[in-house]
Amino acid sequence: MSQTDFSTLKLQPALLKNLQSIGYAHMTPIQAQSLPHILAGRDVIGQGKTGSGKTAAFGLGLLQKLNVKRFHVQALVLCPTRELADQVAKEIRKLARTIHNIKVLTLCGGMPFGPQLGSLEHGAHIIVGTPGRIEEHVRKGALKLDNLTLLVLDEADRMLEMGFQEALDAIIDQTPQTRQTLLFSATFPRQIESIAGRVMKTPVMVQVEATH
Ligand code: ADP
Ligand code: MG
């Protein structure tokens, strides 16, 4: 068994079995470096270029952590665009294939509001979406984040570039202090340091490859 085998991690058997069946034999470098910390419940800041496998790093963390029997929102993944949110939701569903009755819901801007309200009434374990629309659902009381145990800020630098700072702050304000927070970003401008300083607890930094 090599050090980058997923089986070196304390993942539930259903997840390990599924990783084998979808052909994920070894962890990518960012997964190998971040997953032990993520599974230990630490806050993690991860930097890795596109295609390095960041989604499965946080996706396995949240799937391992959540309790399917408790049907309320336990994990929230914020992404800069609808396309990225759809990709992330697709990857999480693929990783979750052997976990029965798990509900992953995407909530993005540019999509009609009404059907999203209907979906929220039916409930979900994991929400993936863009900050503007998520903030709107939180503000209107349709999305409750009191049971959140894990928050992921994916492509955080792009979300800030797109002007989502206020929406992010408003959302994070409604989540429990006890949550675990994971932040992924390709670059680390001062704004990222600042948000990490405000919303994360002694985060572990994991850097796989400089992007420039
Ligand atoms: P990033 O978010 O870092 O840009 P993704 O999470 O989108 O990267 O992953 C890029 C691709 O690599 C996806 O198609 C994903 O299915 C695949 N992938 C991720 N982890 C592994 C792995 N351990 N083994 C094989 N393929 C993987
Ligand atoms: Mg990504």
C-alpha cells in the first residue's frame, strides 16, 4: 500500500469502495496533503492549480463528516459561478454514489427563484451555490444554516474579484461558530488573508504548486 492510497485515510468503507469503482486509485498531491487535516476537523487553506483535484479533497471531507439520517443542511459549498457550482455538485454526487438517500442541492443566480424555494422545502444535506443567491435565500429565511458543520469557500479569490465579499460575510454571519471552514484559492491577495483571518480558526496551509 502506498502513502497516497485512499485506504490510508479513515474514510467510511462505502466511500472507499466507491473511490475504487470510479477509478480513483491514488490521492492527488493536494488531496494527500489536505485530507488528513480535513478529516481531523481542522480549518484548511488550500492552494493548487486547476485540475489538481480540490473538489474531492473537500468533497470527501464533507461526505465523511455528514450524518445522512439528520435531514438538514450540514455542508455549504460556495463557488464563484453557476458552471463551477454545477461541476462541484456533479463531482460530489459521483463521490457519494454509495451513500444512500443523500441530497445535494444547487442554488445559483440566473436560475428561477420559485423552484429553488420548493427544493429547499424538501430539504438537503449539502448545498452548493453562488454567494448572491445563497445570501438571498438566507436573508429571506428559506435557507437555515444553524446546523452547518462544514463551510467551503471554493475559488475564494474569484468570488472576491466578482464582488461577493458582502454576500460572503452575510452568509458566514448566519453559520455556527463551531463549523469547520475550508478555503481554496489559486492566489493569495491581501483580501484572502483578511477573510481567512476573520472566518477561520488557526488554519493549516496546504500549497501544492505555485500558480505563477
Ligand atoms: P480542481 O478543483 O482542483 O480544479 P477538480 O476537483 O475539478 O480540480 O478535479 C479535476 C479532475 O480530476 C476531475 O475530473 C476529477 O474527477 C479528477 N480527479 C480528482 N481526484 C482524482 C483522483 N484521486 N484520481 C483520479 N482522478 C481524480
Ligand atoms: Mg475546483
